[in-house]
Amino acid sequence: MLVNVSEILSSEGKTANRTAALEMTSFQSGLGDFPIKEKSPVELVFANTGKGKASVKGSAVLVFETRCDRCLRSVDTRLELVFDREITAPDAEPSPEADPEEESFFMEGFQFDVEAFVYHEILLSWPMKILCRQDCKGICMKCGKDLNEGECGCDTFVPDPRMAAIKDIFERNKEV
Ligand SMILES: [Zn+2]
Ligand SMILES: [Zn+2]
């Protein structure tokens, strides 16, 4: 959806609320293609903040179909996006806070592109790591077994230094 923001940008004190249904069905990035399972409407509040300037605030909730980075099990990733950005009119003096490169993602002249804006917000809040649970054991590097379901018996044993110390005590006692 495109929102014409020329009036908001040119009328001092003007505010406008918009609710947009998100069209995108998946989030595609360098990391992969993640289908969107659930999406709330995008709530937006535009408010003029001066000559040729406005703030865009709002929110949206999205649930993506993703996979655990360690065990590849499918997990839902829920993003609760909260927006707070500045936009400027194409003919306005660029404000020092505004990032023209960032704005070019979703501003086309006086048209505010909701899809492009939300895409950009998802990109900024995408998690560094997606885990099915914080202590996911991952898969065995040797046989590929999901280690959350139990040990696989592969020789990947790393001796626990505490156990090794106790074993030493036992062996020493035996010798006495
Ligand atoms: Zn996992
Ligand atoms: Zn294994």
C-alpha cells in the first residue's frame, strides 16, 4: 500500500492514522526465504514535525516460519515491530537526523511505501540467532542425529575436568 504523505509533510501540526493490511507473504533476504504464518495489520501514525518533515510511528506483529540454527527443527519466529522513523519531503532540506539511504527504501517522492517500510523494519530487527530453545544441543557433527533426542554414541566425548578430578581421587585411594 502506498500512502500519499504530501499533506502531512506540508501542513504543520497535521497528524494522520493509517491501518494497512500487509501484502507480503514471505520475508526474503540474504539469509533465506521465510514464509509469514501470521501478520497483524500495520498501524501507522504520521505526524508533521516541521517544514517538510514528519515522524512515522506504529507497530505490527509478524510470525515467520524459520528453522533452528543448531538442529534445523522448524520454529516460529515472532517479531513485534515498533516503528519510530523520520521522513522528509523530497524537496525539503535534508534534516541531520534523517538517513537518506534508509529513506530511499520506502519513500518515492511523496509516496510512502508501507510494504517496503515494513520489509526494512523486519531486516533491522531480524534475530542474529534463531534457536528452538536456549540450550538446544544441535545435531551431531558426525552422524547428524538430533542430540536433543539423546546421545548418538559417536566418539565426540570431551572429558569434564571436574569428573576427571574425582576419578583421580578414586584411583589414588585404590593404590593405598
Ligand atoms: Zn534446535
Ligand atoms: Zn553422532
